[in-house]
Amino acid sequence: MQPVAKKYDHQLMCELETQLDHRLGEMRRRGQIPEDMGDPRVIARLMVQTLPQPHPLAERTGPFYDTPGLVRWLGITRQALDARVRNRTLLGLPTAGGGPRVYPVWQFSSGDKAVIPHLQQVLRILASGSSDPWTWALWLSSRNDETYDGLSAAAWLDGGRGPEPILAEARADAARWAA
């Protein structure tokens, strides 16, 4: 395990212990018996089940900005960010359990605040064939050795190349998805 991961794990365990000690102490002060909650192994398993689960596509489509981070970086409100996702000018991906969306970093031109050229066109085309933003993210971030010189569609567009091959393939794939 990497040192940063170990540090995070340690911080998480310490915070969990602090919060749990606080909650159990509150219960005892109110005359409740924490032991009445049941088997500690069952309680621990239930607690762990509430932790976010990694999305199976996250490794192929990330890294991501989270909602609060992107709101700060872009200097816009959460409502404005939601509007950009609804208008398909930005790709926001839902997370498990209805948590806040995540936003692939690669959709921004070389780390700039502007999205890659023609993203809105591509998202609208892909949405005509599939309603799943994770499908669109995977489509945009997957390398294509045959059509895009080994680049992903997003990298092709970010490189300033013409959008025609991307748009044509997006139309073809969206039509297949919709069939």
C-alpha cells in the first residue's frame, strides 16, 4: 500500500473510532444500552456497506472532479453546473446510491476551464441512442486504434482535429444503441 493510502486509512479509522466512541457515549448517557444494538460484527458489516462503491467503469473513464470541487474551480453555482449537465454542455456522471455526480477531467481542454471542442454535439448524439452517461463517458474515453490514430474520441477532439470522424461514429453507434 502506498504511504498516502496508509495515511488516509489511518485517518479514516481514527475518525471512525472517534465518531463511534461519541455515539456510544451519548447512548449510555441517555440510559440506552449500546449492546442492545446486536452483534458488533453485523453492525460493522452494515456500516461498511454504506461506504461508496467504486464504479466498474471509473478506472477507464476517470480521474474525476467532484461536484463541490468543480463548482469552486469553475466559479459557478451548483445550479449552473446542473444546468450545464442538463444542456449537455458538460458530462456529469451519477454515482452509486444517488450521491453527487462526478465529472471526468478529460472533458476539459488540457486542464483549462473550457470543455473540449464539439463535446456538446457528441453528447447530444450519444444521448439519442443511450440514456446512460457512463456509456457516453466510456465511448468518449476509450482508445480507437482504427479510427482515431490510437486516441480516444475526447483526445482527438481536444487535439484540435476535425470533429467529422467522431461525429460520424457517434451517430452510427447511437443508432445501433437505439435499435
